[in-house]
Amino acid sequence: MTADPTTGPVAEFRSGLREIMPLAAGVVIYGLAFGVLASQALMGGLETGAMGSLVFAGAAQIVAVERAVAGAGALAALVAGIALNLRLVLVTASIRAFFTDRPWWQVALGAHFSTDENWAMTVAARKAGRDVGYWHLIGGGAGLFAAWLCSTVAGVMFASAIPEPRALGIDFAFTAAFILIARTLWQGRQDLLPWGTSIAVVALALWSGALDPSWALILGGVAGAVIAGIAGDD
């Protein structure tokens, strides 16, 4: 692996931060959409910002809030968000060498800042022969984190200024934002099996009528994560 011309944690952090900017622009789009949705769930800017800071997972947050708005209950909303985020167990496992011999706070920060986008960016940089790792991942995560928090809070403020957001069709933003996030998560043909499994499990659960839609989504998320783990799909 060839040495990168710029070395050291600070230079690596700045490199990750700079290179994530094009992807962060996309995050801003569905961050604004989520802010509008959070406003419909009667969440203010403070609550939305706090949720983004603690959870920092767009798809999981969207599903959790959507389930809460649908009246599924706090427990179902929480578990649905967790089930959707199980893929990040595989993501962090694939880069476990980044966290070896680091203090606990760096391990916790790395796990919190690991997303599909900055993980893929750092892994691609390493495959290209660049000597990057933990701080490159953190730099990318920091850029996404700032973009997500600012855009979600801005979305709440925007929605609060609209007297009747449903009259403008903004209630469709839940679906539109989730479709956009799902598109960014798709990595190619290797995703066909876990995604197909999740869809099939949810469809069968809903068709049978044995489970509430919230728990059908949870079951589908868990099934997909298990299949991805067995198939070695990172």
C-alpha cells in the first residue's frame, strides 16, 4: 500500500471531511425532508436535533418517526429503527481493525460516526492503495453529521412556517425520503439476496395478517441482516 502524500491524524481527518462533501450534499436533501416529517410528528427543532445527535441514522430515524406517527407505539417505533440499523453491525465489523488498541472514546466515536457513505468512501480509498483509516472515516462522518443535523433542524423550521403542509403534498416526504435513502444504500447485485429476503418476509407477514405492520417491518429487517451476515455481505 503506497503512503499518502499527507500523513497524520489531522491531515487524514481533513481528507475525509473534504472528500465526503459531495455525498453530504445529498444528505442535506433528505435531511430537510426528515425535518418536515419530524414537524408533522410534533417534534420541534430541539427534539429533532437531539434525536439526530444520539441516533445519527437517517433511515432508522425516518422509520421510527413514521411508525410513531402511524400510532404504532414507542416500543415498536424504537425496535423498527434498531432492526433497520442492524446492517451497521456488519459495516463496523468489516473495519474492526480501525478500532484495535484505541481508547474506548475513540471506539465509541468511530461506531457512532460509521455510516454507509463514509465507510464506503474509506474502504474505496484503501482499495485504491491509499494509507487511510480511522481518522479518514471520522472526518467523513463529521461532515455527514454536521450536514444531517443542520438540514433536519432547518426542515423543522421550514415546516413550522407552513400553515397546512399536507395541502402542499409534503406528507409524501416520508415515502420520498425513504426511497432516496434506500437508493443510496444499494451497493449492487450482492444486495439482492438480503433485500429480497426482507421484502419477502414483510410481504408474507402482512399478507398473513398475523403481525402489525410495525412488527412485520422489524421481522423483515432482522431477516435481511441475518442473510447478509451469512452471505458475508459487508
